[in-house]
Amino acid sequence: MAMLSVEEALARVLDGATALPAESVALKDALDRTLADDIASRRTQPPWDTSAMDGYAVRAGDVETVPVELRVVGSAPAGHSFNGRVGLNEAVRIFTGAPLPDGTDTVVIQEDTEREGDVVRVLESSGVGRYVRKRGLDFRRGDVLLNAGSRLGPRHIALAAAMNHAVLPVRCRPRVAVLATGDELVPPGKDPGPDSIIASNGYGMAGLVRRAGGTPIDLGIARDTRNSLSTAFTEAVESRADVLVTLGGASVGEHDIVQDVLQAHGLELGFWKIAMRPGKPLIFGRLGNMRVLGMPGNPVSSMVCGRLFMVPLIHALLGRRDPQTGETVARLGGDVGANDQRQDYLRARLSRDEAGGLVATPFARQDSSMLATLVRADAFVIRPPHAPPAQAGDPCRVLIMDF
């Protein structure tokens, strides 16, 4: 099977990936969830003309010539309206957020007044509507202010609350089963033997799943045996996972049997091998209703593949609106050689030049096992297949490190 381009591989991964069903959650539990429906306001905000400052509600015509003395006929704290009507040369003591009393059309701030008993002396004039928030200034009942596919941050939740919604419809979180494979792997915290490697990929992949909006299901570590892998794949199906991610065993070695065992379980293979570096041996297919991504075992390779393919798939299953690619343009901070037929993702540090432009400097060593370099990086420099040599200062595409 010929190697696919990154773009073609992603298109196949996302083909037919539609949003999962919706569920209702309390507003307090909606942070980082994805809206399933457009949300319209149930109220007008503010629901009345309201004071924007502490001071006195008056008629603008009464304070056109100052200084002037007005009789204070009442008070209007927030939450307690003045129920009467304000007449000629009268004022109401008012506080921020209180409705403007009938008969008034402006507010004089308290700093511009002197008060003695029931008389207030106004020292500065105030035109009609000054320090008044008009009814519906922010939004009106029926206005659609939150759209389906939006990821709910704190500001969205605050707006939903102001719109008088206590419960919101959100997409069910995609369930992503994560399985590490390999006889050499031991969990963190254990005393590894001379031939052992600490399993790290599963933890990083679970983090990517959570950050993208999914729910990780930890299948642990499977050994390089058909029985161990088969048991894990059965568990993934029984857990009702929407996506299965395997880590390792996707290459062509004698012990790389993940694809064979998956096909024995009925995997419909979509593709295997992508023209990219790191991450060439990527498996994609379907096992019933479950999508399967077989990632390489090298830590950096698996994280890059997870970011490029798994994260967009989770976003598609959430019906995410206009997901950002994270790509931008910079200039190279160092020379790079000609590229072969595989698209490169070079770990790089970002900086700014004297003009404020973005500069991306790839690390000298790009081995796919080097996690520490991944953490030191700010971005990936994307080198297309067959790209000619490039020099410092040349433009380049970069993928901002967002995980």
C-alpha cells in the first residue's frame, strides 16, 4: 500500500465522522463542553433602563443650568426600584444597577453633588441618557448568542447564565480507548529491569484526549502476543469506545502484530503508512462502529500523530465549530536541508526578530524518541515533501505547540 499524504490521510480519518448525540448538563458542569444547539436568550439584558453609576436620577432639563438644588424624594438601591414618578425639580438617590425611575432620563454621579438632608445640590449638568444603560443594551430576548459547535469557556458560561439558562445541551464526549503495547513496557514508578522502558505514550495520549474534549479509557499495557492484544481489543469494544488508539506494534517487525490481530477481529483497513516524519507507520480503519488509530511506538511520533489525526477526529465527533489548525507563518532561524518524499515536522523554538516577526529555529537533533526536545519546543516547522534546501530568513509554515 502506497504512502498517503498527510492531507489525504486526514481526509480519510474524518470521512463520515459526524457529531455524537447530545446530552443536557447543568451550567456548573458545562466548562469545556461543546454546544449541541444554538442558544437564544430568555431575557432582555438589561431588562430596563438602568443606572451605570452611583448618584442621583434626575430630569436633564432640571440640571441644564447649575448649580441647582433638587428635592430628594426617595432611594433606588440595586434590586429595589423606586415605585413613584419623579416630578419637576426632584431627584432619586440611585445606585449602580438600579432601574431608572419614571420621569427621569439621566444620572448625575455622586461626585458632582452635595447632599444636605432631603436636598441635593447638583454641581455639574448631565445630558439625557448620561450614565444610563438602555434597556437591551447587551442583548434582547430571542437573540441567538451562543452557537452550536462552540466550546464553552468561562465567558460563554457567564453569558449563558445571564441569558437565564441553567441547563445546556452539549455533545456527548467521545470515548477514546488508549492501549499501549510492548513486552518492554512497565508503568511509571516501577523499578525497570535491564530490558524495560517506562511507558509514557499512554499518559500523553490520554492528556491529548482530555484537552481535545474526549474521555480517555485506559486499557493499560498489552503484551506482544495475540491473546493479550485480542483481550484488549475486546475490552475496547465492550467499553463502547468511539475511537481505539493503539501505541506501538504498527510497523513491520516480527513482533509488530497489532494490524494482524485487529484484522482478525474484523478491522476494515482504511490505510497504513503516511508520507510524514515522524509517524510513518500509522494505521487507520474501522472495527464495527469504532474508529481505530494505530500509532507508532516512538513517543514523539505518537504525540505528533495524535495531534494531527486524533485531535481533529475528536473535534469532528463533537461537531466542533471552525476548529483551529494551529498553523501560522514564520521565518527560519537556521538552515535546513532538502527534504525527501515525506512531510517533516521539525521541533523548533520560537522567537521574535527586531521587527517583531516570528522566527522558528529547528533543533539540530530530531530523533523521534526524544521527549525532552518535544517539551523544549514551541512549534513544529512543517517541511513539505521534496522541499528544496532553505536558509535562515526564508519563510516557513509552523504548527504551534498547543499540547
